[in-house]
Amino acid sequence: FREAARRAHAWQASIDPSFQVKVNKSPVQFRRDADMYDSWFTYLEQLGLPRQSIVIEITESVLMQGAEQVLARLQQYRAMGLQVALDDFGTGYSSLSHLKKFDIDYVKIDQSFVRQLETDDGDLALCEAIIAMAHKLGLKVVAEGVETRGQRQLLAEAGCDYAQGYVFAHPLPAGEFEEMARESRKLLT
């Protein structure tokens, strides 16, 4: 968390003031690390980092275990000003009830729905439905595993808010990412 916050702070200064970093939390970490969150808040304050700069990513399986504890933890994130993304959306058993019950900001469409997007009308229909449903609930949508310009275009046409995947870049060391992001910003201005 500290490294992610430190990077977000640096990249807001060098790339874009609205830059966000997402931090994945495993189900074990999510259940076990209750005392850690106070130190997170303190660290964000020390950096002078807006709290919405950090998004906590959890998988749907986290929501299926101990609903009251999970709800309390998500409320704690919200009170801290952190946002929450639901990763691998659509691969669990009760996705729709989770969106309604829990305080989620982003839904991440699982790459299994994106992979055949250009050739499978069913996957396209599912992506469009997820995007429409999420937007009706006031959620932002991120598509995972976007590897081609065609996939990117279809998702953009469907109203997807964000995408991640190899169409943009392969995993990069932080320094290379920062350079790529700076160059991209130059092209936009």
C-alpha cells in the first residue's frame, strides 16, 4: 500500500493530478488486515495525497465470505475516502446482489468476456449488458484483458469507461511506465 501511495503521489505530480493507483487485496488480506487501515489513512495524510487516488481491488469471492464483516470493511474504506473495484466481475455466483448490497465504485469485466469479443456476439452482448447495468447503478466499468484495437473499439462503442491490457502496454517497470505516460500526455496536448 505504501509503495502504491508513494507512486500515485509522484505520478500525480509528473503525469496527471487525477492519477489513481489500484491495490489488489487478496481474500486473506482483506479479512486479516483490519488494524492496517488506520496507518494507511495516516500515510495518505503525510503524503498530502487525495484519498480517491487509491482504489482497492477485491474479488467477488471476498463478498461471498462473511457479508457483515465485508460490509463493515467496505464502509471503513468509504469513510477513509478510498474507492473499491470489484475484480473479475461476472465469474462468481451472485454478482448482481453484490452490486446492490455493497459499496462498490468500479466493476471490472473479466477478460474471459473480452477475449472473444470480436468474434462472439454473445460475449459482446454480455459486455454491453454489464456496462449498461453498471452505469444505471452509478458505477464505472473497466474491461480487463483488452489485447486488440478491435476489442478496444467495441468496448468504447458500448460505453466502457476504462480498459486495461496489452493493447496499451505489457507490464512495465515503474520508470518505463512513467516515461510512456509522459509521452502519451504530450501527444494529447
